[in-house]
Amino acid sequence: MMEEKRYDVIVLGGGAAGMTAGIYLGRSKAKTVVLDTATIGGQMVLTYEIANYPGVELTTGYQLSSVMKKQAKSFGCDIKANVKVTAMDLVGEEKSVTVGDKVVYKAPALIVATGGRSRMLNVPGENEFKGRGISYCATCDGDFFQDKEIIVVGGGNSALEEAVALTKYASKVTILHEFDHFQAFEHAVEEAKANLKIDFIMSSHITEFTGDQSLRKVKYKNLETGEQFEKAIDGVFIFIGYEANTEALRDTGIELNQWNEIVANEKMETNIPGVFTAGDCRAKQFRQITTAVSDGTIAALNAMAYIHAK
Amino acid sequence: MVLPTNLKHVATEDEYNEILKNHENVMICCGRMGPMCVPVYDIMEELQEEYQHVEFRDMLFDSPYAHVIRNLPQCRGFMGLPFTIYYKNGEVVAATSSIQSQEQITEILDREFDK
């Protein structure tokens, strides 16, 4: 028998945007539940150090998300992490989200704040050698590569900045990028080019990872000439940007753009009445904690206005 | 030297040995407070109620006694935090490196320790 739980607003996602929405809704006495399929904090938890969040001198993503969670809870917001969403109905007067086979959450308004995640290469060997030579976090795993030779995949700010940071440990860092130019800011490119431990493979992408207990080799292809190469390597760090967590929303009627990001107006309203969005899953230019917090605030206030107008 | 999590910790080598001796099913996550580690601690915290027959613990990777995990043969080749080890009757039955999802963790717990 399915248990039914009624709320004023359901928030999908417990990152900076979802937590902010939870804080604002809870504080205005709206009965709110935040549901997250993973850890509360989203991408924020995956950020080691935060130095540019206004009003907070220096903190970690874990600390900042813990405080946001505590604030939301203190205002009466229910928070459920690591849930398995099995069904969703966003169209109609009442929105519903089914969790597992036991509980269905219902509310007149819903905020989608499902965030984003690091993009993977999705090539053979990537899952097998994750943690055995392939990493997505230089701060976490850099010291395992002391005096070793590594590749950094990507051409944005993260890739170039992390490549420079990794030269503290590695004997040599090769930046491998799919285009013939970088997307990173000029100062980041200049810093990487000036570093004697860094060299570059451009217009190429990795096609396979191979090894035994650990990663030993990568195969890569030059995208201009089609030539295939093999390179012995100790580690590969992958920083190729983010993608929106919107797979579960594809059949719900919500409008997505060509990159599967949710389309919304400046009130954070989606194409479905009563459904709002906020944070990194939304189509927008900048993805920062500050912009997620802004989105979450706007979505919460407009969700409240929507409920009151009904 | 322990991690600032809500999990029970392993704080000494003696404690580590006691835990393995006194509990049939044990999961120890050895890491730091980094982005790949924190989600695993959170998942363990969530699962504690459902898997009461499993002893969930964390351990600070940089503590002097963490060699008991770092030097396990099952961790050879690991180059990503956290190192997560599953023990049945004191023997290692599974080990993973780097971040894991709840699905990946429960798959191991259900396989090795039954639900």
C-alpha cells in the first residue's frame, strides 16, 4: 500500500538551489519537502574549497552545504537524501513524486533543482579504472601521483588550473583536448603554457583506457587526421565540464533545450504551471553557488505566489 | 585523529582489530573530508538504520594507523580516495576506490552480507 504525503511544495534536488528554496519556503511556513537522489549539497559538496561566497571568508563545500541543510531543517523543511524516484507526474493541478514503492509525495507546486554532474568520457575502461588511475578530483587524489606521468583531459578553466596544480606532484602533465584551442580564460592558458612540466596534445580524444590492477595506457585519436596513438601513462584526470541532471524529466512534459537543460523565464517558471526550476539544471550562462542561491530564492518566492493565487 | 562525520570512527589500530573480531559484517571507509569521500560517508549514515547487521565506520586516511587499510593487498593499485573495505568475519570480501553511488554500495552490502 502506497503511503501518501501532502506538502505545499516539493523541491527536487538538495544542492545550493534546492536548499535555498527549502530555507525560504520553510521560513514562510510552507510545508516543504526536499528530495535528493544523492547526497545533500550537490556539486557544492564536491567542491573542496570555497573562497568567493560573499560573507564567508573561506570554507569547504561540505561545511557550507551542512549549514544550509541545518538552516532549512530549522525552518521546518523535511529533507530526504539518497531517495530513489520511481515515478513523476508534473502536469495537472497536483504534482506527484513517487519514491521507491512505498511513498508518493503530492503538492500543488514543485521546484526542479536537480543540478548537474561532471561529464564522463564514456569510453571503454573509464569505469574500470576509476580510482585506479582515473580521477575527477585533483585535490583528493593528486598525492597518489607523486613523480608520475599523467594526462589532464579538457580545455576549460578547471582543466588548465588543475593541470597546473597537479604539477606539484606529477613529473609530467599532458593536457589533452578535443579542440585546437582552449575555452579557458587567457591567464589560465598562459599559466599552463609557461609551466615547463606541461605539454599539450590538441584536437584529440581518448578512445580507450587499458591496464591491469591500475591504469597503464591510453589510446587516443587525432580528430583532424584520424591517426590513432597509444601512450603509457600512470594517471588521467578528467575535467570536461558538466551536464544537467534531467534524464528523469524527459517524459514529464517539461521543456528542455538541446543540451537537456530546463528552459525557464526570469521568474523560474517552466512551461508547466506550478513547476519551477533553479540552479545548474536550468539553461543559463553562469553556474555558481551564488547563482544557484539566487535561482532558489526566486523559485521559492514565485512558488509561494503561485500557491497563494490559487 | 578522527574525521568530523556523524559515523562511528576507527580511532586506533587496537580498535580496528577489536571491531573486526567482534562484528561479523563490517564496512570501513578510509578517507579525508574531500569531495569524493563525503558522499560515501553520507550514504553510510543513511544506510545504518536499514543495515543494522553491518558495523559502519570511517577512518582518517592520514592517521598513522591507516596503514592497516592502505597496505591491504586488496588496495594495491588504488589511487583514489576513499578506500572502502568490506569485511566478513574479519576477512576482506570487497574493496573499492574513489566515490561510489548508493546503488554500488548496497549492491556490495546485499551480495556480501545479505539484507
